Amino acid sequence: MVYIIGLTGGIGSGKSAVATAFAKRGAAIVDSDLIAHELSAPSGAAIPAIREAFGYDMIGADGAMDRARMRKLVFSDPGAKERLESILHPMITAESARQTGLATSAYVVQVVPLLVETGMGHERFDRILVVDCNEALQVRRVMARGGLDEAGVRGIMATQANRHTRLSRADDVLVNEGSLEEMDAKVETMHQRYLAKAGNRPAGPVIQEGLASGPANRRESPGSHSAAATVITYEYPLNERVRTLLRLENLFGRIRYFLARSEPAEHHTVLLTLFEILEVAGRADLKSDLLQELERQKQVLSSFRGNPEIAEEALNHVLADIEQCSHSMFAMTGKIGQYLRENEWLMSIKQRTGIPGGACEFDLPSYHYWTHRDAETRLADLQGWINPLLPIRDGGAIVLRLLREGGKPSKLIAQQGAFSQMLGGKVAQMVRIRLPKDLPCIPEISANKYALNVRFVMFSQEPRPRVVESDVDFELTFCNL
């Protein structure tokens, strides 16, 4: 069971900066504000309910919730605030649980600005971390972002729990009144504390992703840099579909990382990554392939109902994920990302970014202006462009999760750095190799339907690295759906 930190603080306290510092140390971040933005963006899951509860006046021309108008309404009308929360909070809670269940880091930081106000506590979090600063500094920081005067900032603060109440709920307090360097040093101290606590936590029941009762077969995300990881996982796809899904997983992971940040250069990276996703997902049959595979997995998993060796609740979670994802994918019309290809402004940027240095201000003055808009506006634009692609992300994530869980690891030895195994008709769609993190070698993998060959070479920046001459202990898994 994953160790969960609930991170909260008043407006302007620096929650996002603290969360970013934890992320740099390998912690998975689940941000409820970011989830709320996704839910209320164009094609967001909450839009139909918001439209029904508040009318079309609260939906902008782009199909997203008009945040400025909604903010004004809920600050003046407590009943409207309750109606909005009754729509968003259950969806945010469910999505937070889903993202937390997928995390592979030693602990997860859930960023919940209204943690205290909504009465959340230790039934959900192992520790509650409050980011704190004096009220005058809160006001100055928020005003520096632009868009609000002092009265507006204090109006928002008045709707939040007061400082004393928030601190009274804290297990840990990070006082964020100094430089970024001072804040980062405090996060490092907290990080080491949470690693120790997570490492000493007793094993819990089967997690959401595991199907068989007993210890869950949780996966380590490829390329994960968790400080607590003691092994590195290498995944080798054995067909084109899995190769495409792994590439998309990597790209959507990069999007999520940089989308949680606010600098123009970071949002530029989000846009570049979106263009890469557009290219990778351009296969005409990707959507139909995913739908067929999800339906097949649904039939297979449904047959496990009533099996005493299967955790029924976990099985229901997976089947619900498949059902929801399939429904969202069926709702997608046309070629994947066609709405992006029809956006001439975005395509002009895509064309110029293919040229080294081609996105300079003198090449793309309108894009230069966009990068100077406030972070919230840029974020809303980015989410509007990304959200219609999320069903593909979620469908791929489910298939890869089931694929990774569909294999049994074996402990093997590569004699003098070389390993070969005849497959003898064994069918696999992906090979996973795990090596100790402190072993300075990497696997070179080649495989076909007849044999698997692995050669371990010393890590080097030379074009022809040296083959390991000693025996190498490693873990091998053939993954199959």
C-alpha cells in the first residue's frame, strides 16, 4: 500500500514550488487543482454536469467552464459553491485515487489546497504537510502573479481556513518564507523522512491494480527516477503496437510532468511533446486496436468473477476503468488529433519548431506573445488541446498495466555477460529486464519468435561499449496479454 502525503497550504504559500521540489526527488505528484482543470476543460468529464447545474452561460465558446465567471459566482453565492463542489469533488477524489494507484514511487504527494476546508484527514493520508508563510507574504506573492489586487487576494483568503486552523491539522509544517534554496533544503529533509517512513510501513492489502490475492505485482514506470528505487527496468517491445504504446506512455508522462509547472519554457516543452504525440498516435488503426484489446480484456477478466483467489474489489476497479475508457474512446470522432491538425496557428508553430531555433520571437511573434500570457491562461489552452487525447492515454495505460502484470519474473544469470534462450513457441509481446541500480551495465536485447538474446555491456559514452566479462544476475519477465 503506497504511503500518501497530503500537501496543503493557503493561497500564495508556495504549494506548487514545494510539490515541484518533491517531484524532482522522484515522488509522484497527484494535484487536485490540475485534475479539476482537466475535468472542466473542453470535453472534460464534468462539463455535462456543470452545464446542467449552471446553464450554458458558465460554458465558454471553447467548451470549457468559464472559470472567471464561475469564480465570481461561487464567491458571492454559497449555494452555487456547494453545487459546484458536489459535482467536482467526487470526480477529483476518484481520479486522485486512480493516479495514486498507478504511482510507483516510495510515496505519493497529493496536493489538496482545500484539504482542511473539506475535512480530509488521516483516513486518506498518512501524513499531512502544511506549507506555511505569513499572510502579508501570501498577499504579495499572489498580487505579483497579476490579475488580483489586495482586496481580491484577501477575499480568497477569507474563504479558506485560517492559518491557526490549518497548522493545528498538520503533522509536518514547512515554513516557506525564504529563498527557493532554503525551501529546497527543507524539502530534502522532509523527503528523507518520508522515505524512511514509507520504507518501514507494513505491507497492506491488495492494491487496486493487483488482481490475484496476496502481494500485488506493482510495476516500476520505465525511466522512473525514484530515489528509493534499487533496480532499473528495461522494457523491450516485441511488436509494433506495444512499441507505440510505450512511446505514448513516455510522452504523456512528460506532458504530465511539465504541465504541473508554470514557466513559459516548461509550457513550450508541453507543446513540443504534444506535437510528438500527434505524430506517434497518427496510426489510423490505433483507436480500433485499443478498443478491441480492451473489449477482449473485459471478457477475460469478467470470467474471473467468483474466483476465490481473485480480489473482487480490485477486479471491479479494473473492469470499471476499462468500461469508462472504452466509452470515452467511442466518443472520439475522426482521426486522432484531427482537431489539432485543423488548427492553423498550432500547425504553423509545429512547422517552425521542426527547424533548429525556429520558434524564436522574430519567427513566431504571435507565439512569443502567447508565452508571455499568464500561466493560468497558457495552462487552460494546453489542457484544451491535450484533453481530447486523454482517452488514448488511458486506454494505452490499461493495456500496458495488464501486459506488465501478465508475466512471471525469473531470476537468471548471464554467463560472462551473455544470455540466450530459445523460445520454443513461447508467445510474448514484451520482455522486461531488471538490474540492480548500482550495477554499471546495460542490456542490449534482440529477439524474434525463435530466440531471445541479451548482451550486457558496460555503461559508457563510447560508440562501442565494452562487453561485461563477469557473470550478471538479472530478472527476466516475458509479458503477454
